[in-house]
Amino acid sequence: MRKRNLRLVVVLILMVFGVFDSAAQKKSKDESGTNLKTSPKLVVGIVVDQMRYDYLTRFWNHYDEGGFKRLVNEGYNCKNNHFNYAPTSTGPGHTSVYTGAAPATHGVIGNDWYDKETGLSVYCASDDSYESVGTATDAGKMSPHRMNVTTITDELRLHTQMRGKTIAIALKDRGAVLPGGHTANAAYWFQGADEGNWITSTYYMKELPKWVNDFNTSDAVEKYKKPWNTTKPINTYMESGSDNNRYEGLFETETSPTFPHSTPNLLNKKKDFEIIKYTPYGNSLTTEFALAAIVGEDLGSDAVTDFLAISYSSTDYIGHKYGVNSKEVQDTYIQLDADLEKLLTTLDKKVGKDEYTVFLTADHGAIDVPAYLSDQKIPADYFAYDSIAPKFNAFLQYKFGTANVVKSFSNYQFFLDHKVVKNLDIEIAKAQEIIADELLNYEGIDRVYTGHQMMQNNYTKGIPYILQNGYNQKRSGDVLVVLKPGVISYPRTGSTHGSPQIYDTHVPLLFYGKGIQKGSTVMRTEIPDIAPTIAALLGIAFPNGTTGEPIVKVLE
Ligand code: ZN
Ligand code: ZN
Ligand code: ZN
């Protein structure tokens, strides 16, 4: 009793001196249970395809105040955020962000993978049981059916009795279909080719809504038929290598990989809208379409939380073509920064400044072009499966009497023909081990693990931990290969990703807006932590395969 009186006196004194700060108020609210959940009118999930963490820091001085800087300065920055699995590619990346799980659980083990049941290669988002909407091609025959669990977007739909809307948008089909989850109102992606339209699948609807048709018939796409020049004078781009070098790919008809890239000539000649994807205009087009969706779908207009999932794909196409250190990548991020500013200011106006919550992350990182690294005396190289195939097949023939024991090689995994192996009276685990031992002899291969090891052990850190999180017992292969750091299977121009190495796992994670604290951390966070963090914020159920944990400091 006396203690309580004392506390009252202290509180009164604090109040008199005006130091009864808002943090204390918030805390007392929590304790009384009135802050059980935060309900922004809209959650905006942004995935930047192939964005390395250091793109935030390297290009920082070129960013304006309203884009990346606004998210970092006024939001929460997880500086040590990683994919906790391999393969680090787009399909698994988007799925893991939205499911709070890794491929071991959600089943999306690659963009494409060898399907053990049918013996065919399958694509993560394809579904022949649906038809295209908005295109005469097969590009719309998609659904999330290969994703075995729910997404944060699904859980929001369930929680709100389907009253909260989910709209997912990306140039790439998988960048929209997987984040949208199983219950999205719509997922839209871009059919380039000779069409240049936003399309979807009958999984979502029978025909495109009016606002999408209006967008498609407007000049929104046509106006990006312009040469790609740098937004700022190119000589101010001190944070990237020379424009003209042998580490960059060329557009058809180009003789050097230099600005300006005169893409419209090519676009007109070939009538091929795909080219827009390979310029920053692909991201601007995505932004414009997202803004049209906010209006067309009335997103964030009432008290029921809606979800807008945006994925920026052009960053990946450009990274693959020009590489991590290129002027082209630098300009792409400077232009994306302007697109983000446009998105955020529109959200301020349409939804309300403190009425929405944003997260921004990536679906994987990328490696610097190995040819460039090698020229800087850094160990780096290229690995081609074809170059080991003759010796490897000869080994299989010698050891097993047939090369048919190996059925497929995809996502750095060998799939064995279990029937053939069993007919030879060899245990699968033994065959895996024999093959693993052999593969370790080849140049460029750093480590080899077996499916048996993945099933028998419980790895808690390092490369085997990352491989195990990517290892789905029903879908993954028999022998897992890890190349040396700096070694990739790819042409000699441009960057790629897919490995368990740190350059592919380290990506940004920013939170901003309603319910989010200001701050930053260098404590390790992992991609599957994103969905449970948002679920905890919203006070809704976690996606049903969640293995990550809410990042407490973001919400405190
Ligand atoms: Zn990607
Ligand atoms: Zn260049
Ligand atoms: Zn990629």
C-alpha cells in the first residue's frame, strides 16, 4: 500500500515536470491491454529483386530525403539481415518473406526444380489448371499451388473474414503470385513480348477489372519507350566502376555497354516490350501500376487492414546484365529511390501519413562479377557443370555400371534414380556418399553434403545450416554441392545469385510507419522473421509454417 502511494507521488512529480514521456504512456496502454494490436489501414510489402544490403550504404549520398532515406531515418533498419537458406533465388525468396519459413517448410525449393514424382522440371508458379487473363499467351497460367503453407497475406484475409484486401504486383509472375498467397484478391504481372500489358490468371478472376484495362490501354507503357540515360551526370557516379568494361552484357545492336542505352530503337524494331524490364523504367511502370491499384481497389480506405505486395523486378534483370559494380545498377537504384518517394508521398495523401506500415527487403543478394573480382586479385572463377560431366559420368559408369543412377542436376543438387540404385542393391545413403566423395575432387566445388546428412543432423550455423533450411525432405535432391566463395555458374558478364554464401544472403530489411519504432540493429535477423513481425504488429495469426520469430525491437 505504501509502495503504491509512493509510486503515485513519483508519477505526479513526473507529470508536473512534464517528463511523463510517450513511451511510458504506450507501455501502460500495453499493460492494460488496449494496444493488443495495431491496425494500419494498409500494409505495403516491398521486395526489391536482387538488392544487396550495401546498395543502401554505397549509393546513400545520391538518395533524396523521401525514399530509402525516409524509410531508414524514420523507420527501423535491420543491418544484419540474411536469408537462412539456399538456393537464394526469386521464387523461394518471395515465398520465405511472406510465409515466415524457409523452403524446408514451404516447399518452394527453387524457381524451377526437378520434380521427383513426375520426372519433369516444374516452375514454382505455373499451373496448367488455370487460364490466362489479359493475354492470348500462356503467361497467365499461374497459381501459388506449389507453396505448401499460408502467407501473412492469407492470415490477414482469414483474420478479417476476407474483408481486408490483398493485391500483389510485380513484373515477374512469381514476384506477385507467391506474395499474394492462396487467397489474394488479385496478383498482376507484366506480359512484355509484343503486348506490354498487365495480366493475371483465372485463379483470381475471369476478366481484368476496368482500372487494369484502362491502365493497359493508356500510354503508361508507351511513354517508357525512351533511351535510358543516367538521371544525374554520370561523372558524379563515383560509387561504381567505369561504364565501358568487359564485365557487362550488351543489348542487341549495341557495340559497347555504355550510356545512353538506346532501347527504343530496339523496342520498335522488334516490337518487344521485354526490353522495358531491363531498364529502371520497369520499376517506374510497376510503381505507376501500384498507385493505380491503390485507387482502383480502394486500398487503405477503411478501418479493415488491406495489403499491397509490390516486387520490383527490374533491379534483378539489370543486375544480371551489368553486374553489382556497374553504373547501370547505380542509376537503377537512384531511379528506384525516386519511385519509392513517389509511392510514399502518394500513400501519405491517399491513405494518410500515419495510417500505413511498410517493410522493404529483397529476395536475395548478388555476387560481384567474378571476372572483375579476379582482375582485382580476389579469388573468383566460373564453374560449368558441362566441364565436369565427362569425368563424372565415367566415374558413375565405373562405380555403378551405369551413369543412369543420376537423373537430374538442378539448383546445385543431384537427384538420383532411387529405383536404379536399389536394383543395384546399394543403399541410397551409401550411393549419396560415394557420389559426394567423388564430387569433392572437382575444381570449383568447395563442399558436398548428402540428403542423408540433411535428414540425420540438426545443423545450427554456417553453410550446412543454410543448406538444411533449404532442404525439403519430399522435394530436394540427394547430393548438395556448394561452390567456392566467388565461384558461380554463369556467363562472364553480369552478376547472379543462388548460393548459400554471404553475398547472396545479406539483404536490407527496413520497417516504417504505423506501429514501427525508430532505430536500427546489427543483431542478426533472418528473412523468416519478417512475416511473424508483421503478424505480431497486426495481432493476427502467424502463417501456418512460420519458423521465424518476431523482431522485438521493431515493435517495442
Ligand atoms: Zn530475384
Ligand atoms: Zn555500362
Ligand atoms: Zn535473378
